[in-house]
Amino acid sequence: MINLRSDTFTQPTESMREAMAQAEVGDDVYQEDPTVKNLETLAAEKTGKEAALFVPSGTMGNLISVLSHCGRGDEILLGDKSHISLYEVGGVSALGGIHPRTLPNNDDGTISIELLEKGIRHPDIHSPPTRLICLENTHNFCQGSPLSPDYMGTVRDLAKKYGLKIHLDGARIFNAAVALKIPVSKLTDKVDSVMLCLSKGLSAPVGSLVCGSSEFVEKARKARKMVGGGMRQAGHLAAAGIIALNDHVERLEKDHENAKYLARHISRLDGIEVDESKIKTNILFFKLEGFDGNAFLEQLEKNQIKILITDTEEGIFRAVLHREVSKEQVETVIETFKSIWAKR
Ligand SMILES: *Cc1c(COP(=O)(O)O)cnc(C)c1O
């Protein structure tokens, strides 16, 4: 099976399984798990932050970050295609009483600086106070686009001017750093907090981290406990995360090349709309015209290929490249598309 539905489908490597089995562990709620501490130190170093906190999922990492920056009745500004807005069950409002104000995302995942500035509330008896801007890098639903350090710096300057904080949903922040050929800290130094995922593309089975100042992480630790994310001998999971950060970042380049290669070849087929020049990382969306989406998926599945349909009416599909899809398998996918086209 060639699974292109997400980069979360990777299995842990042999070395991860071994490290997990042999990890030295303790009770992490008491902050006595040495392997969790090692992972947190490593993540803080890489992102250039004072501290980090290991959490079970990216969704929880984003939630507790927003809870740590904001109180009930505060407002956050975020993109209308952001993961926090679309795919996190409305947790910030349901659990935090925090008001999300969405602004349109551009195709490259940015939000216009002008709209951001206009979106910041002035003190007024009718308005919730704006506290936080949330960015996403890479931007999942904007073709996996990386946000540049320049753009992020401009947002930071705006946030400073108005006394706001910035949280970065960096589920795939290492994909951004690799695509831009810069150290990840050149992106994370523009924000107050960042959430990054170990289980997206980096092949760890479970886990994310939130990184920021020591004060922020202390608040986040308490918020994590509140939402049930305090874990005990979590070093067994953190052990895989250490390998993810040390050994699986540089190879993301291959996934990016494979995504571009796939986009280039399928764009030549009649009725497939995808712009290779917009593919910068491991995610590509394409639009299918004149072909029933579900029939197309069925044909692919018959050939042992799985991809995701994200909009059945519009015929929009997402393919995500990762460690377990080789260049040869990408060739197989292209050949399969061609043979489906030939029979159309
Ligand atoms: C997957 C993802 C998350 C959430 O991570 P989970 O571990 O699935 O909860 C957050 N943000 C983005 C951009 C993602 O792609």
C-alpha cells in the first residue's frame, strides 16, 4: 500500500522501537522522567527557547499554548484556513472561552499585515481585547507553504507595537526550515511560543512539544494537567522523539523533492490542476475536473494507493509525502494516474 493521506502514517523505525523499549523513565507529572527532560531540553535548544514541554498531541499543544497566553473573553487573530480554526474542534472557545477572530489566509499561508493591523481591537466597551496572533508554518491547507522569516518578523513588529503575543502552530516547522535552508531558530525567534509535532513526517509514533519562555512553559504545564495531558512514564514515548529530532529532520528534503516531482508529472494530465511552482514542502493539493472524485479514489485504491479527498464537491485532493513513500513509489503513483487516464 502507498499511503499518501498524511505524514502521520509513518511507523516508528527499528532504532525508535529499541530506544523506546530501553528508555530510562520516571513519573513525569513529578518531573522525574529523565528521558522526557532530555527531549524537552533538546527541543528548547533547537528552537532557541528557554524551555519546552512534551505533550501528547499537536491539538493539545496549541490549546494549552492559547490558554497560557489568554484568559476567558480575550480574542485571538488567526487565519481562516488555519488548523486551529478548522480542525481542532473549536477547543479554544469551547474549553477556554477565547474568541477566535479569523482573517483570510492568502494562498501562501500568510495573512495580510494590513488586515492583521485592522483586526486588532481598540479599547472599547463593546469589544473583547485582542491578546494573541496565531500563525501556522508550514501552512497545511495552503499547499504546505513555508512562511519566511521576513514575513514572520513583520508580524512580530506589529505584535510588539500593540503589546500582543504570537503563537506559532509549527506542526511542520522543520519542513519550513529545511525548505528555506535556514536553522529552525530563525523562524521560532519571531514568536513567543511554538508547537511542533514529532509524529508528522519525523516518524515518531506520538507526541508534540510546546516551547517558549520558562514562565510560559510553567503555565502550559499547569494547563496540560488541567486538560488531562499529564503523563507518567512518558519517557518511553519521548525516546522516539529524541531520535525524530536528531535523525529525521534533514531527510525531509527528500519528501519535498518527491512532492514537487509528483506535482510536475500529474499536472501534465488533462483535468488535473496543480501548480508545481507553489509546492515548496511535502504537501500538495490538486483539483480534478471532469472526473468523479469518489470513482477516482476507488481506482487508486484498487492499485493500492490511498490519498485524501478534502472537498468532494470541488474535487480537491491532498497528497502528503513522507519517509515511507520512496521515489520509486512516486513513479508508481504517476504511472497509475496515467493508466487511469488512459482508460477514462
Ligand atoms: C496535525 C496538525 C496539528 C495537530 O496535531 P495532532 O497531533 O494531530 O493533534 C496542528 N496543526 C497542524 C498544522 C497540523 O497539521
